[in-house]
Amino acid sequence: MNSKTLKKDWNSRLFEYANMALLIIFTILIIVPLWNVIVSSFSSSRALSEGGFIFWSPEFSLENYRAVFRDDMIWQSFFISVAKTVIGVITHVLFCAMVAYGLSKNNIRGRKFYVGMGVVTMFFSGGMIPTYLLIKDLGMLNSFWVYIIPALLSFYDVIILMNFFRNVPLALEESAKIDGAGHWKIFLKIFIPLSMPAMATIALFNGVGQWNDFMTTKIYVTNEYLYPLQMKLYEIIVQAQTQSMQNVGGSVVIETATKGVQLATIVITTLPIVIMYPLLQRYFISGMMVGAVKE
């Protein structure tokens, strides 16, 4: 083995060690604060007021979670959050896939015009007031469908799916046509099953967005029965802060209780996404890699 080969091996190992050390540091920087939030959310007000702990609380308590779940409407809000996330993700993925399937065909009339229109919407929007007036005229104020219909199409997701569909061998489609299959059958039986990695990636992106969406409720919904979990928890935090301001004289316990409620809300809203991510991770990685390749 010559000196150049030895130097190359040494440089490769040095890069791997440096890369590993950097990843370990980043992992610690992410996990330690997250663990501290979880531990603090299960701590009593007295332990929070004394502070000084990072990895384990000196006084375990469920009072912060009891304060959050004491509200009668919390389960209604949880149901709305789950319903709008599940329905929103399914309709969004299917709608984007149908548009992408059509635009992936080079022989479709006006294809360049439709693609150009879609690209323009990625950079320019109508603005908040025109959008509000449109939603109002469509009768979707204080309606569950305001969470679903405006979020049906994202042209960014259409482009990812369009690139994926173009990689499906043309021979498969031609063979299905010879056997008598139409576009709907080809789309549902061939393109959808073969595109699961890309569709799972888009489902994960859209699911996180739907679950964390707060502004749609803030702008278009005033009916408390249609509040998602995020809006309800925001109200609980505001109520806790109001109680803290009204008890300025003995505010140490109240302030720590408010902080405990805030930490509990962070855990409650983050936990479903943290559980779902490992289940979709393998589809997410392969979907991003395929969507990034352009021929």
C-alpha cells in the first residue's frame, strides 16, 4: 500500500470521525431540551419554582396534565384535530396525485399553460383579505370544510408526484391499455401502488402542517365546537396567564403552574407527530431521493 492510499484512508476515517462527532453533538442538542420539556411537564409547581433539574424531576406530578384535560371541550377539539388531519391528508394526496397524473402526460392539451399557472401560485398569492372574502363568499366561515377544501392542492407536491410518475415505465401503461384498462384503472391500480414512497412523503408533510395549523382557526372559525386541539390549548394557556396576572401578590406558584401547563401542551401537541414519524421514515427517505432525481 503506497503513501497516497494511506493518506486517503486516513482522510476518510478523519472525515467519518468528525462527521460522527458532529452528529452526536447535534443529537444531544436536540434530545436534552426535549427531554427536559417532558420531565418538566411531569413536575409539580414547587419543583418547577425551585428549578435546577435537567434529566429528572425531584417531585413527579400529573397536575399540569390534569389542568389541561379538565376542560370539557378538550376531547371535542382532539376529535376535530384528528378528523381534519386524516381527511385533509387523504384528500390532499389523492387530489395532488390526480392533477400530477394528468400533467405528467406530454400529450395533454394546454399542459404548459397549466404548469405555468401552478408555478405562479408557488410565488404569488391573493393575500389575506381577498382570501378571507373568497372563503366567506363560498360559505366556509365556521365550517369544518374550511380546513379541507383550501388545502386540497399544493403545486409543490404536484411537481414531486409529477416527477415520480414520469419514472414509471411507459411499457406498464401501454400493456394495461392493451388489456383494456382506462386512465382511472391505470391510475388506481398501477401509479398509486408504485408511488407509495412519494405519497407517504407528501402525506407526512401535509399531516404535520394540518396537525399544527393554528391560523386557519384564528381567521375563519369562531365556533368553539370546531376548534382543533391547538386552538383549545392556546385558550387554556391564555386563561392560565390571565389567572397569573390577577394573582400578582402570590404569583410564584401560579407562574410555575402556568409554565407547567404550557409545557404539558407542548408535549400533547408534539407527541402524535413524534409517534407517526418513525412509521413513515423509510417512505420519507426514499420518496425524497426519488423526487430529487430529474432526467
